[in-house]
Amino acid sequence: MNFDIAYANADFIPNGPDFPAKWQKMAGDFRRSHNNLRLDVPYGEDAANAFDLVLPDGMAKGLVVFVHGGYWMAFGRRDWTHLAAGAAGQGYAVALPSYPLAPSARISDITRAVAKAIDTAAEQVDGPIYLAGHSAGGHLVARMNCLDVDLACRDRIARIMPISPLGNLRPLIQTAMNDTLNLDEAEARAESPTLIDQRAGIATSVWVGANERPAFLDQARDLALSWPEAELTIAPNRHHFDVIAPLADPNSDMVAALLAGA
């Protein structure tokens, strides 16, 4: 198998390279139209160690944290603000963290940075916590269920939603992107939530698009099969770039699944 092709997305999505600019425009439009924002809330010393917080009308029912993807190498908090619209419309505060990117940070460093971001956001908002993340962000939120990660607010987490997650990182060692990620076998194994047995058992909704690359469908299925606490949803007619779009809709099935039991 050619793992570079297996894990390529934009080349197999119509107009795939156009999506980042669309996301940035939608994110900017949302920030201009939504008045209740706290921007650049720090959780560390580096400029990347900060999150934006979108607040709902009235008192927040709890906290949703969305962790972005980009193969741990790209994007930041300002690219995804529009995806807060769904949970905010249901009365939840939404934190959107940036994190240090490879190659300046290893994936294990990024995992710990995201944990710190979640703990810091949890100090600002009372109530239950719901975690959602896309692609590499799906990996990062899944890692919050693993007991080797120091996460003070773990007892408050009601549900985790890894969307199109990378649960087993070992195949990525054989891709060109590993020139940037610098994964070795030990780190790939230690950072693969699919392979980790010591977990908190938090309810998990694994979500993936039916039209995604086979490797991503396999990754999602394998994570759901490996975790008894997980259930799998394969969203019809969704690919890797539009599978997250329903997070912007307060009445979508995805938002309902994320907040299930609230």
C-alpha cells in the first residue's frame, strides 16, 4: 500500500484545495456576527497556546471543546469559529484551541498541550464537558480518554466525538509527512488511542463520512471496535472535508449526538 495516497484527502475531493479558504471566510463571518466572544485566552506562554471562547446567549449549560485537524501541522483556532454555531445555539460555550504544530512540537507534546487547553477552558465554564475533534483533532480528543494523559477535568467529560479520527498512527511513519511529524515506532504506539487499554471509559461517538478515503473509514471502524465505550456513525454522502459541516447547525444529528444525554 502507498500510504501517502491512502492518507491524501484534497486530491480525492472535488475542489478540495478550495476548502481552507472557505472555512476561513465562514469563520470570519461568524466572528463578525457573534458578539459574545473571548479571543486569545492563554493556556501557556507560546502564541499557539491559546483558545477562543464562543459564549451562548444566557448562562452556558456546559462546555464544548472543538480541536481542529490538519495532520498536527496546519491550521489554528481562527479557521473554525463557525463550527461553534451548533453547540452555542444549543446553549453551550465552545472553546476552539490552537496548539503548537509540527515540526516545532512532537505529537506527544501536542497531546499534552490540548489537555492543558481543555483544563484551562474548563476553569472558565461550569457544567459538563463535551469534546469534538476532526482528523488529527479526532486523535487528540480520543487521547483525552486515555489515562496516561494528565487531565484534571476528566471527570466532567460527558462525551467525546472523534470525527474522522486517526486512531492508529503507525501507518503514518511510512508517509512523506513523517519528515515533519518525526514519529518513531515508540511514539506512534504510545500516541495511538486505538491501541491503548488504560482508559477512563468515557462515552464516545466515532463519526466518519461514508465517502472518505478507505484508510479513514478503517481508522474510524478500528477505534470504535477497540473501545467498548464507543459507537460508530458513518454519515452518508459526506467526505473528509464536509463531514464536520453539521457542527455549525444547532439542529443537526451530529450536534444532537455530541450532546446526547445532556
